[in-house]
Amino acid sequence: MNRIVKQSKKVNQQDLEKRVKDMYKKVALQPEVEYHFEMGRKLADRVHYPSKTLDKIPSQAIDSFSGVGYYFDLAQLKKGEVAVDLGSGSGMDAFFAAIEVGETGEVIGIDMTNEQLEKSSNLRDTAGFSQVIFRKSYIEELPIMSNSVDAVISNGVINLSSEKAKVFDEAARILKSGGRLAISDIVTEIKLSENISCDATLWAACIGGAMQIDAYKQLIEDAGLEIVKVKDNPYEFISNSAQGATKQFGIKSVSILAVKK
Ligand SMILES: C[S@@+](CC[C@H](N)C(=O)[O-])C[C@H]1O[C@@H](n2cnc3c(N)ncnc32)[C@H](O)[C@@H]1O
């Protein structure tokens, strides 16, 4: 699978997919290395994931957690529901969702990076989360039937796509009527300048691809989803370059709940 994303003219697309895959291969295999962003249990605790659920999730999945916020309070997953996790990484959120939907539910984790899929699938087998499957796919082209799922969840991923409208259209397509999109993602107060958004390394670190919040919300509404709630998350980037851009452009993490009409 090697798909070149087309829409953005501001970043070299051939470079971008490779950089994102390289970055998250490293996140899967070497979570102890220092990145632009915080990771792991400390981050999960700080953005308010409940400890009692985290304690039931394989620690290797938590070590590679590179989300940007908490949104399960918005998602309100119920026993027996079907949830799809866009950009499931090493699997922490997919396993969290699996605990919430229970053994009668189903969680489908979608990711494009082989090493993330291999790690999450191995952890699923070892921990016995039989209600979870991981599938290799792009989040812009979901291998899932229309009107078939109760919730679409995602954490720190959609900012990485240069085809965000397509991602939200796909989420809306697979959701049942009344289904929920509950996500955490990086957005900006002010549109990023091209020296930031053309930098594929900053893009792969969840900064360069961040969209201005009103434009981001508009894409969700344009897909046919009604935004019910938006909240800011206690999330901070680590590196100096990331912190500089954060101050200049109001880069921040938000959690959003939207419902399919
Ligand atoms: C920031 S990590 C977040 C992973 C996970 N949600 C977590 O919280 O740890 C981004 C993940 O999304 C995947 N990803 C990024 N862009 C993608 C795309 N267009 N299609 C599928 N997966 C993608 C990457 O491979 C990576 O595993």
C-alpha cells in the first residue's frame, strides 16, 4: 500500500506519508526516545484518562500512547456498541473503547503504519481483547460499510491528514443516524504560516497540519455532523520549535463531540 495524498499544495506529499510512517514506527518501537510531543502513562494521566480503566490496558500500548486529549467522556460508549478508532497506533484507545463496549461490542482500529498494527495486534492477542480488530487502511478511505457503526473515535490523528474533509466525510458515511464522532485533535487559533505548514517534520509531529479551529469545525458540519460540544485539553508540546509555534499561532488540543443528523 503506497498512496500519495493529493490535496495540500503546501507540503511535499511524497515526503509527508513517509515521515508520518517513520515517526510512528519509531513511536511503536522506541517509546522511550524524546519526541516533539509527550507520550505514555504520564500524558494519559495528565489529560484525565481514568486510572482504573488504564490499569486494565497492556502497559506497552500505554507507553506508545501519543494522543492529545481525552474524549471518552464525550463518546459515552455503551455495552454492545461498535466503535471505529481512526489512527489506532499501538492500541491504547482501542483497548479503552473495548473495555467500554464490552465483549458484546466491537472495536475496529484503523492505521497505515505496519509497526503500529503489528504491536497493537500482538498486544490484543496476548491480553485477549477478542472484540478488537486492527485493519491496515487510510483513514481517508475506510474499509467499512455505510451507516454501520455507533461511534467514530480518534486521538491526535486527523491533523496529520492533508485531506481532512475526506476523513470527516468517511466518518459521517460509516456512522449510523444518531451515531457520534468523538475526537481529540490539534487545531490553531490563527492559520499557520507556510514555513510551519510546509515543514514535513513539524507536520508529522502533529503541528504543521493543524487547521484553524473554525475551518476545522466547518469541515465537520459540512460532512453532515452536528457539533454538540468542544472543550480545550491540558496538552503541551515539548520541543522548543514546537513551543514557539504553539505560542505564535495558538496551537492547542481540543476534544469535540459531533452527532450524525
Ligand atoms: C499521533 S499517533 C496517535 C495514535 C493513537 N491514536 C494514540 O493516541 O496513541 C497517529 C497514528 O495515526 C496513524 N495515521 C496517521 N495518518 C494516517 C492516515 N492517513 N491513515 C491511517 N493512519 C494514519 C499513524 O500511523 C499513527 O499510528
